[in-house]
Amino acid sequence: MRVAFLHTIREAFQRRMSLVLLVVCVLTAVIYVAQFRFATGPDGQVTVQTAMGPVAADAFMKFNLPGQLNFTGVWWLILGALAAVPLVTTFHETGWVELLVSKRVSRWELLLGRYLAAFAQFAVALLLVCGVPALHIWLNTGISTWPFLKGVGLILFGYACTLALATLVAVLQPNVGLVSVITFAQLGLSPLLAERHDQFKELPSLQPLSSFLYWILPKNNELMRLSIDVFYSNPVESWAPLWSSAIFLVVALAAACLIFQRKSL
């Protein structure tokens, strides 16, 4: 698995979308640190210099960090999926079959190695766009950003579930276009399925299908909402989106490994 993981990481640096993701993340982190400067007043209160003027650090965190969670749960998730899809659909390309033979890597190790490399790519991206701002705030204010990082962890977990879906589809049909369409369709359906009773109330015939899809697919939208609740320390009404997504993750990866193990290359 380690061989497949390292091989995929090297491949990622040769792909344009992965490099774009890395460059954009680095620029975003640099701009954030440069944009928000902290100052300590005579009374010891820490303020943040924003476009609206000085803002108290605790007030700044309450509106800035949740906004980052919302942005991460939508746009960074989409960019991460764009960069990851080619990595989980290229195991038929020249070199991978040779890797299986020369390194004696089992098929399930190859598949999981590529999955983990694609996941690590997005984890590094979030470390830059979320971890750097969190560290910047903590170092300058002394206020813990741990609730924010826990929220980021929930979004990252949702990404892991979506990546598992992409991996399963890629094993069944290793076509970049098809895997991309299904991946983005799942991300797009997530908020609709979360509000399925309202979204499909005019179409009662779709209610059973929407409920079925809701329970079997990852719940990225609800995990993002859950991240906001965790940040504000709000009481969580239900952890069902977390454990049902975890079940999907395990089942999808297990099915992908089993199918790939028996697949003719």
C-alpha cells in the first residue's frame, strides 16, 4: 500500500489540477495572514483590522470562521473532488499493472493506496486554507480555534465519503467524465436530499426515491451544518448524518476492493 501511495503522490504533482489546487491553497493562506492583522490595545483587548475597521477578536472569530466552514464545505470540496477524480481513475494506465507485478502489490493495496493519496492531497489543502488561519488567530489572540478545527474535520470526513463513492464508480467504470459527473451529482444532491420533504413535496412520486438516496449516500451538506453546530457548541440534534456516512464509507471501499480484486485488467 505504501508503494501505491507514494507512486500516486508523485503522479499528483504531475497533474495540472492537483498543482492548481496546491497553488490556490498556498495563495489563499498567504492572503488571509496578510489581510487580517491583529493589534493589542492599552486595555489588553485584541482587535483585528478588517475592511470594516477594528473588530474585537472574539467577535471576528464568530463571523469569520463559520463563513470559512461554509466555504470549505462547498467550494473547496468541489475543487478537491476535481483534483482527486483523475487520481482514482487511472489505475488502468501504463505503469500500474507493471507496479502490481514488479512490487508484488496486491490489488486492494493498490486501490487503497491511491484512495489514501487522493485523500491526503485534500487534507493538505485544508491544512493550508483552514489550518494556517486557525494557527494565525491562535498565535495572535491566544483564543483556542479547536472547535473550528473539529468542524473542518467533519467536512474532511464528508470528503472521504465522497471520495469512496468516486473510487467505487471508478472501479466499475474507469472513465474520468463519468466518475466526475456522478461525484458532482452526489455533492449537488446532498443539500436537496437533506431538505427532501420540502424540495419534493410537489412531486410525491419522488419521495421514496429521495428518501432511499438520502439514507445510502454521504451527507456532506448535513456534515457541514454539523460543523457549524460544533463550532458554536450548539446541542446536536442527531449524529445520524455522521454514522450513516461512516457506514457508506466502509461499505463503498470494501465493495470497491472486492470488485477490483476480481476485475480483469
